[in-house]
Amino acid sequence: MATVSPHRLWPDPSGWSYTLGLPHDPRAPRIARTTLRAVLGSYGMGELVDTAELLACELVTNAYRHSDGPASLKLRAMEGDRLRVSVWDTNPVIPAPFDKPPGLLPPVSPPESVGADRGRGLLLVQLCADNWGGYPLGGDLFGTSGKLLWFELGRQRSLAAVA
């Protein structure tokens, strides 16, 4: 069962974060999209919904496909009307391009096969997010292992602007 936990960021009273626990279930991306829409809409960040929903869904789908355990989605307000979306899963392997800092990446290239039905999700994150990255998590952090992939969006950026 998915759970949502709102948290206030201290000491900034305008900051907020939500964590959504997701079971290893094929319905997890839909649950994440629905939650993301509700949270962003309630905080007046509706113009970020389409892009955030697309990118978060890609990360949650990858978490389901490439790990055997639960996952979590975290939404966090940041300074300057920015949003950070993080997805944790139990697989410790950080996929390219998240395995390198954004500034050290080669030019964006599409999947090898034009007709492929997979392999475009992380490319979309790379193209549409303002910033993104990944961190391995060892078992020493509260007994949690796996990885955390994240991206950031600002209010001035929208999916239409990328297209």
C-alpha cells in the first residue's frame, strides 16, 4: 500500500516535502503521477505538473522494472520556486547518464534503435530537467541501500518550452 507523508522543512515555513512509499507493483507509476498532481496543484505549482509528472513517472517505472523491492518518491520545494523530485529504489546500480555529473556528460544521443520501445526515459530527464543526478546509498544509512535518482525543475521551465 502506498503511503504519503507531508513534512515541513524547518526553519523555512514556506518549504514543504512529501514522501510517497511505493510497493513493488506495476501500478506504482500511476499512483506517483496522481499524488504528484495533487501535491503540486495544492501548492500552486501547477505549471510544473506536466513535466514533473512525465519525468517522475520515468524514474518510478525504472525503479519498478530494475529492482525487486519497494521504492519511494519524494517531492520537495526548494528556494526560488523550484521543485526537486527524488526516487529511491533497492537496486544499487546507477544508470547512465546519472552515473556522471551533468557537466561531464557527452552530448545527448537517442537510443541505439529508433524503433525501440525502451531506453528513452532517462534521456527525457536529461533533456527536460534543469538539473539531475544520482547517488548510491550504502547499507549504513539507516539500513537503507540502493540508489537515489533526482531531478529539479524551476517555474520558468515547462515541457512546451523544451519542445
